[in-house]
Amino acid sequence: MQDRVVVIAGATGGIGSALAHQLGAQRTKLVLAARSLPRLEALAASLPTETLTVPTDITQPAQVERLMDQTLERFGRLDVLVNAAGAGVMKPWQKLEPGDLQAMLEVNLQGSFYTCQAAARRMQEQRRGHLCNLVGILGKHTMPLAAAYCAAKFGVVGFSKCLAEEVRRYGIKLTLFYLGGVDTGFWDTVALKVDRTKMLTPAMAAQAIRFALEAEPQAIPLEVNIQPESHVFF
Ligand SMILES: NC(=O)c1ccc[n+]([C@@H]2O[C@H](COP(=O)([O-])OP(=O)(O)OC[C@H]3O[C@@H](n4cnc5c(N)ncnc54)[C@H](OP(=O)(O)O)[C@@H]3O)[C@@H](O)[C@H]2O)c1
């Protein structure tokens, strides 16, 4: 992974930063993106590798285009996009407000769409690349209280599988990660009773992503499933 250029959207999150540390230890060149510049700079300062920090709101297509342009300007290539940005709202369906649905669709669905499309456009010219979307198990299975979140994450699976078929001819691979609960700040604001000791650790999630990134091109998985012991109480 030493010579690869990896863009991590949501780099300062629990999963994104664990991945940045594991890849950084391998001297992978990292492009770190999220909205908060101070958090990006603190992460970059803690990594033993070459980094570029690009404050980016992935719900804004122009900012996403700038992220990919700056990656190419700095490193001359873009090998991997890891979409680790996102947020969750878990509420009974009667209490979901239009703003809740809008927020879920904007960051989890549209944001992933914009980053994949912008990265794939550059990768198509290179005729190689790897797109990774952290869907979560709620992109494949349903759960009470997760109607808005599942709507967005099921959408990510839909567009990703279409995209994977279209870009395969250009040597671009795509992997969907259906991770169960991962013990990150994601759960701090989610109004759901969970046992965080039963979740995956961010390091485990990062290892699963590295498994796909380090596979030979012909062996890159389209889907990776990891389900920890049940951690949700009803
Ligand atoms: N934790 C889990 O149990 C779990 C399981 C399966 C899948 N996932 C998915 O994995 C991804 C990462 O989850 P996590 O647990 O690492 O979450 P997290 O710790 O809450 O981190 C979220 C990251 O996304 C960034 N972000 C949020 N909104 C953004 C926006 N509009 N533009 C750019 N960056 C944005 C945050 O930084 P800023 O706020 O500074 O922008 C932060 O870096 C999410 O898509 C989540 O749905 C999580």
C-alpha cells in the first residue's frame, strides 16, 4: 500500500481515522476529507505518512470536485476512495421529520453518490481504481427505528451496484462493506439503547477495509459482511 493514494471521506470519524492510522503506518499517501478543518489537521499531525487535508462537505458537489482535483494536483493519481462519511438518525417512523429524512439522504446517499461519481470520473481516465462504500448492515437488512437511515443506505447499494457494472470495463472495482455496529462517535447521538461492548471496534472495521484494498485486482470482493453479536435492545 506504500505507493497508493487513498482518499478517505469522513477521515476524522471512528472508522475513517482507524483506517487512516493503519494505512498511515504502511506509508500510504492519504487525502483526508471531512468538514472540520481542526480535526483534519489534528489527524494529519498524528500520522507518520504524507497527507493532504481537504475540508469537504460531501453534500456539496463543487466541494467534492475540488477534493478530487486537489488529490490529482498533489499526488498525480487517485487509487482508492473510501467513503466513511455519514450520520445516523434512529426514531419511530411517526416521529421522523422531513428534515431527518433530508439529512439522511443528503449525507448518506447523495454525498456517497457525488464522491463515487467524482472519483470514478478521474479513475476512468487512469483505467484503474477502487471505490469503497461503508454501507453498514442497514443497507441490506431492516431494523425498527431505522426507516430514514435504511432508505438512504439501501439507495447507496442500488447506485453502487449499477456503477460497479458500468466502471468494470475501465478496471475500476467497487466494494460495499456491510459492517454491523462499530463502536464510534456515530452512536453518541443515536437515540437507541445499545450495548457498545458487543460492537466491532474501529480497528476491526479498518482491518476489513484493508482486506479488500490489499486484494489482488481480480480478487477484490464486491461485498464484505461482518456482523458482531447482537448489540441492540428493544
Ligand atoms: N458506527 C457504526 O456502527 C457503523 C456501522 C456500519 C456502517 N457505518 C457507516 O460508516 C460510516 C462512518 O461511520 P463512523 O461510525 O466512523 O461515524 P463517525 O465516527 O460519526 O464519523 C463520521 C465522519 O463523517 C464526517 N462527516 C459527516 N458529515 C459529513 C459531510 N456532510 N461531509 C463530509 N464529512 C462528513 C464526520 O466529520 P465532520 O463532522 O467533521 O464532517 C466524520 O469524519 C458512516 O457512513 C456510517 O453510516 C457505521
